[in-house]
Amino acid sequence: MHPTVPTEHSPTKPIPKGKLAALLEVLCVSTKLGLTSFGGPIAHLAYFHNEYIRRRKWMDERSYADLVALCQFLPGPASSQVGIGIGLMRAGWLGGIVAWLGFTFPSVLALVAFAFLLQGFDIASTGWIHGLKIVAVAIVAHAILGMGQKLTPDRSRATMAVMAAAVTLLWQNAYSQVLVILASGLFGLWLYRKKASERTPELPIPVSRTLAACCLILFVLLLIGLPLLTSSGEEGWLAMFDSFYRSGALVFGGGHVVLPLLERELVPTGFISQADFLAGYGAAQAVPGPFFTFAGYLGAMADGIGGAIVATLGIFLPAFLLVVGALPFWNQLRNNHKVQGALAGVNAAVVGLLLAALYDPLWTTAILGALDFALAAVLFVMLVFWKLPPWMIVLAGAEGGMLLGLL
């Protein structure tokens, strides 16, 4: 093991440079990644590997692969959770926090600025905003294609995904998506109950089980308690925090899957209009860093700077609690065939949820005619076959939307 990687018995042992120097180093490196990591969670993991593992050798290859596997297993933004885990192993608890701040803050700042631009100039109905909505159609379609090939490779899981999409579209309420995920997990547990589990190497754990259990208990208490506290009709920051916390806690399969959860939480309750919601979703594709920073835009549109802070903390807190809480138990869980079967069912449901979101609200609000469809098709080809970066797709979509507005 590399000498700077803490062991289970010394989770916060300072590195030779000293703890403050280590924290500053984590902050600088993570901020650099937050400013330059375009392309979504898979690309982020490649950036992390190049910067943290190849260049700086903060972890060995096997430990990094195990950490990535854990974060892909958990709900929440996988790339942010990997960054938190690396910061935690490098410089203790504060290292996890500053790693998250560095990676997250640049895109939060950019999206909050975009929110104020929309509010100040009332441009939500202009042609380029409509183009951003069409961009969202192309990008989500691309995400479904990639996730479907990986997560629904057989007849059973493809059927589960379509059923999940149908139930989500036909039964739209606050609980439908949660119940779809739970039911799919149980079905996956039954379907793959006899499948042998794949043995994997162990991850060096920098967190005690006591502290991990406290994080998991807090995660559950907030998930259950916040809706009870806001059930009396509370419409302030507590209700906003509750909405974003539940969305962050229930997202499996990557940042795009948060779209239907947030749309169901925020648009019907009047936090934000559907047009502004979709405009922000399109803009979020053009900034580096994790897609969950979309919450900063939504919070700013709903309630200014305070709303942006509440929304960002709310959607990322589950990720932090889960990655810290799960680390000491991961080695046993990931080699359990029952857990792997349940995860296979959940992942299939995730594809279905994203398929439902592609139709409603994306398709129904962005594709209003043949020209819109043609622009979406062109953007999809640019993204999938030409493999252009997302920020170029965003610019092309905005320009295409302006041209369509002139026709």
C-alpha cells in the first residue's frame, strides 16, 4: 500500500506535510478538477484516475477500483462520492469536505449566475432557451442508450425497465418512483437469487464502524423525519431541503436520473416553472463538475442565494452520509449474491425512470414540431457518433433554437 494511504487503524493520520498542507493540497487539486472535468460522471472518474492515481499516487489502483465500485452501488452522484472518499482517505474528515467543495463550487457558482440572468432579463421563453430544452432531449436519449446497454442486457431486465417507465408515467405521485425502485430491487433479488456472486478484492477502510453506523442512522432519520416535519404545509427552506434531500437519497444510476425526481418534487409544488426547470437542465450540461449542482440553479430560481445553498446542501448531504456510512460494510456486502441481485433490479428500474423522463417532461415540452425533432436528431448524432463534448452540444442547441425561433 502506498505510505500516504491511511489504514483502518489510522483513519485520520496526517501525512508528512502536515494536516493543513494536506487539506490545502486536496482543495487545490479538487478545485482544478471542478473547473476542468466536463463530460459527465464516467468522464469525471477518468479525470480522477489521471489526477489522483496516476499523477499523485494518492491511492493504489485496486483501492481506487473498489472505491468506484462502492460509489456506483450507492444512490447519489458517483463521481462526487468518489471524490469525497479520496479526500477522506487523504486528509481525514475535513479532506472529504474540502474535496467536495473544490469539485462542486465552480459549477454551482456558474449555474447560480445563470439563474440570476434568467430572472433579471426574463429570457426564459427565448429561442436559445428552447434550444437548451432540445439539448436535454438529446443528452437524456444518449444516457438511456448507454445505460440500457450496460444495465439491461437481457430480456428480463429490459422488461423491468419498460414496466418501470410505464408505471411511472401512468401513476404519477410522490411515492410512485420510490415504490418502483423498491419493487424492482425485490424482483431482482428473486430473479437472481441463485446466481453466484463475483468475488472482489477488499477496500482498505478509513472509517470506524461506529461512526459509519451513526452516519447511516442519520441518513435514515432525515429521510423519514423531514417529510414528517414538513407535512403540516411548511413551504420555507425546510420544505426545500426535504425535497432536495429525498431526491439526492433516492437517485440510482447517475446524475440524469435526478431529473424526474426533482421535476416531480418542484414543478407541481410551484417552486419553479417547468420552462425554467428545463432551461436550467440544458445549461447544466455546459458546465464542468457534477450534474447534481443543477440543484444550485433550482434553489436560486426559487429563493435566491439562500435557496441555492439550501438546495445544494440538501441534495449532496445523502451522498456524504452514505459513502462514509457504507465504507466499513462494503467488503462484505459487495460479495453477497443477494445484494448483487437486488442491485441488478434497481439498475433496470433506473433505466425505466429515465425513459419515462425522456417522454415527460422532456419530449412533451421540447419537441413541438418536425423542426424541433430534426434539431434533436442532429444533436444526438453529434453527441453519440461524432463524440463531441457536451458543452459543444449545448452551444449548438442554443444556436439552433435561435434559428428555429426566426423561422
